[in-house]
Amino acid sequence: MTDIIPLRRALISVSDKSGIVDFASALAGADCALISTGGTAGLLREAGLKVADVSDVTGFPEMMDGRVKTLHPKVHGGLLALRDKDDHRAAMDAHDIEGIDLLCVNLYPFEATVAAGADAETVIENIDIGGPAMIRSAAKNHRYVTVLTDAEDYARVLDDLLAHGGTTLETRRMLAAKAFQRTAAYDAAIGQWFAGQQDNPLPKRFSLAGEQVQSCRYGENPHQQAAFYRSTPPRPGVASATQLQGKELSYNNLNDTDAAYELISDLPADQPAVAIIKHANPCGVATGATLLEAYKRALMCDPVSAFGGIVAVNQPLDGDTAAAITEVFTEVVIAPTVSDDARAIFAKKKNLRLLEAGALADPAQAGMTVKTLAGGFLVQSRDTAVITEADLRVVTKRAPTPGEIADMLFAFQVAKHVKSNAIVYARGSMTVGIGAGQMNRRDSSRIAAIRAGEAAEAARAAASFATDSVVASDAFFPFADGLLAAAEAGATAVIQPGGSVRDDEVIAAADAAGLAMVFTDRRHFRH
């Protein structure tokens, strides 16, 4: 076996026809015979190329609305035959099978069809059968066959052809790997769609599919490799965003930006809101009459941590807000849309990464989240729960005021996006103190109170920002100490899931402190 395989005969059948005429013309110019199907054959003939129909090769016409056209021994025999085995050569001669040296196939646009919201019948008709079968045959036999599934690889094959008169084994191995990765991702997308049509979206076998859209310089740390993969269809946010300016997004930038946009998408879209994220945790979240007001209020919560953070907004980003953001060193800004004025202002900060997501994410959209473990992974449905006033259960002697209820709902929604154990102080629909990721809830309460005091000092306020605030806990208080720490900080009302064996003790402590407390009967752990 030689390392170089000449290209004498190619089968081309593509759904995405980008660049195919130029590629096929180059092959024909190198005396490679062309075989094709349907629309691809017609396009190549229009370009003046000589093309044989697959039906002429197989002796069978395309049938059943094109469902059957390449599933034939003369196709798969030509792809799978080992050219150096005498019995394979004898079988080819006996059955009039000619070898196929190059297969160029991309698949029916199943993922795009699903993303477009097509009906089930249309989706099913866009499940390719013959394409994956041919791709797998050619990739298995890459010792002799070059398989192409991506237009970006046409140039490499033509470079090989020009330099060597055929393709190298190195090129064929690389293309075979891409081919199997493509069919695996394609089948995974189909499997996920079928699972979504059933009551149980967690099948016995769960496959992930994604397309690499960015190779990161490194992962969380410089010694780790990383890449960003986009699933289909992408959820609005970092995966759908267009980067308008700035340095390439790092692994940590991408992770933090996703956390920021998921949080901001969870807040009511009809009121301007801003979230500032650092290390995947919010350090300030607020609403306002304008986006500028919301940003200033969010920044007040923890201006120290906001340095080098990620800013997400839920309204079209205007020039006044952009100008305020540029006063603080910011790594990434993401918005549904960005005005021309804002773009011009950010352009002066060349390294700031500016993203336009196109839309807010739907907080109620079903989906799965995945966490890797050693030797496996965990899959769960997205936390789509949104607590409303009707869900609240007052458990203390004092009922909360309407203003406290509004702040509690806001704080509890923010707590959903804070790493557990999570404590959030809020007042006037702005966070005034956030405690994240501590091993016990009391320490989270204390840290949040410290942040509220520091923010008040920075603003030269007369009292801690926690004074007359509400406090939200992502899970129940197992002991009264965390609640008492909130009361000592100045909180007047508490929202928590409840469900502790010591709920009576915690309720009694709240009553003794004059707090109003409500249970949601639903927690928001985020690990």
C-alpha cells in the first residue's frame, strides 16, 4: 500500500453546495470522473461538467421520493473494497463494481430544520440515511478512500492533489476522524429530538452533540486545553452572540458571560435590568427606570468585585449606559442589541469584548444541563422555576408588606444564579449584599452583610445597605443562626424554601426578631 492514493473517481452528493462547483471542477481538471445525485448533479452539469448519475452506476433509479438512491452494493462496494486483497478485487470484477476514491457528502440539514421549528413530518424527512451510510463506509476504508463532510476541507484535498497527485494517508485519517465525528453528532441530534418528543427526555443512552466554533488559548488555567462547542439550535446568549469588538473570549470569559446572560434573561424583560458577574457569581444586580439607572444601582452593590467583571443587560444597550460602563474596567459586555452610539463609545476600549446576542433567552424554555464526573456525567433538566407572589406561604406572625414581597421575589430570582450556599440581600429591586459558595449558610449571611456594609461606606451612606432590606436564601435555613445574622444586619423580611426539620425553631426566631418570613417550598441549589 502506498501512502498516496490517486483520485480517479469521485462521488459527490451535497445538501450544502457552498464551493462545490469549484471543487468538482478542480477534480475534473485532474482527470477524476464525477458521479452525483439529484440537485448536485444538475448544478455540476449547469457548470459544464461531465457527471454520471448514481442511478446509471447502480442500474436502479432514485425512488421513494429520494429515500433510496445510494443504498446499493455498487456504491458501498466501491467505497469499502480493500484494493490490495485478491478476494475483494475478484468480487469487484465479478459484480462489475468500480472503486470510488473520493466521497464528498454533507447531510440533510436536520439540525437546521429542527431549529426552524418545522413540523414532525418535515423533521423526519430531513433525517439522512444514505449519506451517513456512505460516510461511514468511506471513513472505515480511509486507507484507500478520501471522505469529505465539510467544505472547509476542500482546499486541503486540492493542495494534496496538486502536490502529490493524490491524497496522503495523514489527510485521509484526519478526514475520516471528522467524518465519524460528524455522523456521531448527527445521530446525537436526532436522538435528542426524538427524546424531546416523549414524556421522558432522559433516555437510557444520552449523547451530546456540538460543533466547535472556537479553540480557546487555554481552559480555566494555562496548562489546560479548551474549546467552545455550540449545540443546535443554540440558546440565545453567548452561543448565539456576535462579537462586535475586543479580544478573543477566553474559556473563563465564555463561562462567566453565559452565567450573566442567563441571570439577566430570568428577570422581567419589560423593566431595564443589569447584572454584573465575577467568577460566575453576581456581584450586583438591579432594575431601574432606565438602563443607566439600573447599571449604577447594580454597581453600588459591590464596586470592588465589579472590577474586571462581566456586564449583561436586558434592553438595547444605549450610549449613556455604555459611557458609564467604560468608567470601570470591564472584560465583557453582552446585550440583546447594541446601539450605534454605544458601539462608538466602546470602540475606544479596544480590548473590551462586546457581544450582541440578538434576543433574551426564554427562562421557561426546556433543556438539559450536563456536568462531567470522573467516568461519566450528570444530566438534569434546566431550572426553569419562577416563583410568583401566589406561590408564597407566610409562616410568621407578621406578613410582609407589598414592597417587601416585590423585593423578596427579586432577591430569590437572583439567588437562583448564585453558587450555593447563597444569600442575597435586596432593597428596592437591587441587590445590596451577596454571599456565595460558603460551606454553611451562616457564613454566607455574614459575608453578604459585610458586602452591604462596605457598599454603604463606599457610597458614604448613613447606614448599611442591608438596613431595611429583605434576604433570600436558595435553600432552607437548617438552624436559626443564619437567619439571625440577617436580622442583625438589618433585614426585615426573609424568603426561603422551608423544609428543615427545625423550621419551627427558625420561624420562632423570626417572630422574636419581628421579621416577616415566607416559604416558597422550592429551592434553587446551584453547584
